[in-house]
Amino acid sequence: MDSTVEVQGRDLKLSNLDKVLYPATGFTKQQVIDYYVRIAPAMIPHLAGRPLTRKRYPNGVDSEFFYEKNAPQHRPDWVKTAPIWSEGNHRMVHYILANDLPTLVWLANLAAIELHPSLSLAKEINCPTMMVFDLDPGPPATIVECCRVGLWLREIFEHFGLQSFPKTSGSKGLQLYVPLNTPTNYESTKPFAHALARLLEQEHPDMVVSDMKKALRTGKVLVDWSQNDEHKTTVAVYSLRARERPTVSTPVTWEEVEATLKKKDPNMLVFEAKQTVARVEKLGDLFAPLLTLKQRLPDIQGLTESAPAHDEGAVTIAAQAEEQGKKVASRKRSPTKARTGAPARRAKRKV
């Protein structure tokens, strides 16, 4: 079943609307498109201006998929793109910018079920506007254990004077975001995130791991700090996930995190498309502060004297990691200011 629709003045041809993309539930492409239309007012502000990697499932979530970074040649001329230099391919990659509803509908029609934006805006590709911590449970651990680790992280953030916001991954785990929206770079955020992951691993070795080796992760929670990298992306807030059911990466409150830990019920933090739309209608966009809240990474030196016992460890490790990050940056970066679209200097991006 095909259809031609007008979306905000743009004509789009939608194809194979009755194709089932989630076989276990019968969830069709039409329902995928409908979900993205309904969630768009909350979702688009979190995508706008950010280079977008798409994970496409043309034959459904049980079939082969592929990642797509470069904008397809057959795109409508109104779809905005941003040129980012690829060191790996030695060419420009023209990333799509999902700035509006017509673009989001067009992507959904291509079975781009999962959307993974950069932590940076395209215009300042080397300046992340946030930090992310991806808490991934190794079986038999579940999102319940992720909640415990997430609350430990929140405690450390609060000492540093930073607010953090949780969302489900839409898969197995929990993700914590720290909005920045102030001048910074990945050479600062990545070592800092690594430092906190190492601190938690040292304090809770039976429950936390910061190394991605699968052999180390059984029954533990991986605090994945490595997503704070200009070459990586994290699943977007409100993105569908390619799971058995149409689950969504959904913002939650800290009260919900605490309740899940108390009741030890992982199903309390599982949300499908219809539920997420209803939550936004009731609660609004719980991730709205990510767009405007301005926070700075702490002054490591200034925190050392007043830090409580476990935070002294955070400060010490962060200071060491920060220094290491500066050394790495001095080896691989030019001091020239990055320019999006320039085929050299700091605007380079490996894909």
C-alpha cells in the first residue's frame, strides 16, 4: 500500500505502508511513521542541527540492517545536510540534519527505525553539548542494577554541581545525560567520563566495570564512557529500537529510577511507542533541559580541597585523565580552530 501525503507543505510518497517491521507484534511501517509524527514535537528539537546516523531495517527488525551516514543521492532537495570530513574515507560525508517533520517522516519511510545523532551540533562538531554515560547490564544483571549504578553516578554529579537526566536505552540498559551547552571539547569530556567510570569500578568492583571486554561483564554493569567521542553516536531520545517489540528510548524521572530499584522490577522501565507518546502528552518532554541548561565541567583543582572521601577519588582520577586527554589532544590535533566542512584540521571526523 502506497500513499502520497503533504507534510508541512512538502509532498512525500510513502511506500509499503502495510509492511510488517516488527513481526512479533505485527507493528507496520505505517505505525512506525505514525509514531514519529506523534512524537516529533518533543523529538525534533533533540535532533535539529546534529549529524545523524541512521540504522535502517528495510525488511524488518528480524532481517538484515545497515548503518547509513551519508545522505542518499535520491533525497528530496529540501532535506538539509551537513558536510563533515571523514579521515577514514578521505572524503566529505554529507550527514542528514533531521530539522523538521517532513524530514523525519521521509526517514521513517526509509525504515530508518533507529536514529543516532551526534553529541555535537554540525556547526561546532568538536564541541559536545552534553556528556552521556551508557549503563549496559551483563546478564544476569538487568536495568535494575543499572538503576543502582545510575544513582551512584547522580550522587557524584551532584557534588560537582551538575544536574543529570536519565532515559532508558529502549533495549536493556539505562543512559544518563549531563547537559553542558557551554564551550568545551571531547578532549575534556571523554577523560572526565572515563575517570568517573573508573572511580565507580574501584568503589564497586563486584557490580561495576569500565572495560568493554565481555568476559568481564557477566553480572555487572558496564559504565560505557566511550560514547563521549566525536566519532561515535548514541541512540536518540524518543528513538524506536529494533527489538522484538517497538520499544522506545524514553526519558524517565529519578523517582522512577528509585522505584524500579526498590521494587526490583525491570519491566517498570520498559516503554513501547504508544506508552511513550502518552507519557509525553502527560509529562511533557523530560529531556527539555538538555537543550538549554548550561553547565560547565568542574574545575578539578578547585575541588580537591573540599571534596568528600569518595569524591576525592573522583577529583584525583579526573585530574589524571584530564591531563592524559590534553597530551593526546596535543599529539593529534592542530591548534587551528575547527571549521565544519573544511577538509582538514580539527573539523575532521572519522566514520
